[in-house]
Amino acid sequence: MWAFKPGRQQSHGGVTRLFKCRRSVRSMHLPAACLFDLDGLLLDTEPLHGQAWSDAAAVFGTQLSNQQLLSLRGRRRLDCAQQVIDWISGSANTEQLLAVRQPIARRLLSTAQPMPGAEELVRWCHQQSLSMALVTSSSSASLAFKSAPHPWLDLIQTRVLGDDEALANGKPAPDPYLLAAERLGVDPASCWALEDSLSGTQSALRAGCQVWVLDGSSANPDPGNSPSTTNPRRIDGLSVVLGQLQALRHQQALDQ
């Protein structure tokens, strides 16, 4: 808790909030790296992926619920396919399901747009020489297709993909984030991981990262100035993270 004199709070409520924000910034440090998820975090693809799985399952006579579709978010394609096969009672194998699903997905994903604030955040990190890595369950072929209309994603050079040969287990296991930190040569605990899915959040937390969860439906989003011990932090927009990074960079300059 932050302590303030009651008299000062009563007469200068706005100043109190400003002091509280500054105190929060001083209790934090710039991350050694920002580790970005892709689908639903940088690109607005999650509804499109869900529609593709739903349409494919319908071909085999099964209607997937919203809860089932949410549980697929953040996971690798083959892991999702196996789960969907279980739901459709084995009426298809992986090859048959993906043969139906992939053309649907490619058509839908060609229309994917950046999430609000995503490009600005990535460009700021690049301009500030802040290390970045892309940590996604997408395969290399899928990433190439989805990122083609968005050249700003090329600014993130270090990548851990769903079909990475060095990856033993995908999200929600900690392996993807541990591997990303290893490739950047940083401690996972000094990294900020940005996620939107349950499996991705679990993966980053298990790796020891500070996690920012993009959740537009959250009733109480974190404005970015909560205590540094809060993990994960739920935010309603990537601008919150950019604002926090900018404040930390400014404070760093003042402290030098």
C-alpha cells in the first residue's frame, strides 16, 4: 500500500493519484525484453481461427460451443486438431479434419487486421532497442501467410514458433517462453510477456515472466500503475503497456 497524509489527500486528490503513479513507476524497471504472442495479441485472428474450427467441425456433424472454441486459443494447430477430433467422437482423423479446416482458415486469415496499438508498441520497442521475441503457437507456414500484409512484424527477429524443432512442448507448458528468453540471452523473470489466451498466460507464468493479459472483456482492467507484484495484469488495450514502457524509459533517463 502507498501511504499518504490524509490532509494532502483531501486537498490534492489529483496530486495524490499522480504521486501514486510515480511511486508505481519507481517500483518497477524496464523489462529486459518484451515477448509477444501473435494471434489475438498483435493480430486480430482469434475469432477467425475459431470460425475455421467451428466450420470444420460442422462438416463432421458437430457444433462447437463458445467455451470449447475459447479453450483452443493459444494452442498449436495439431494440439487443437486432436482436441476437436475428441469432440467430434473420432468421426475424422487429423489429416481429414485439417484438409477441411485449413482452406477455410487461409481464406479468413487473409483479412486479419492488427490489434489496436500493436504496430505502435512494436515500433517503439524497436526504436528504443528493447529486445523482442515472437512466441506463437502458429507454424512457420502459417506465420508467413498471416504476417505478409504486416511488414512491421518483421521488426521482431527472434521467434519461437509452434513447429520449432527446439520446442518440446507448446503452450500452456512454459517451454515456448523459456526458449525465447534463452535465445535472447535474458532471464525469463526480467521479461514482460504479452498474452491474450488462458493457455498462453499459463505458459508465461510458469516460465516466470511478468505477464500482461489483453482482455477487453475485463470488468476491472489494470490501468498500468498497479503494484509491481501484481501478476498477471489484465489490460483492455496495448496502449497501457506502451504508456508504462514510456514512463519507465523517462524515469530511467531522469535517474541517470
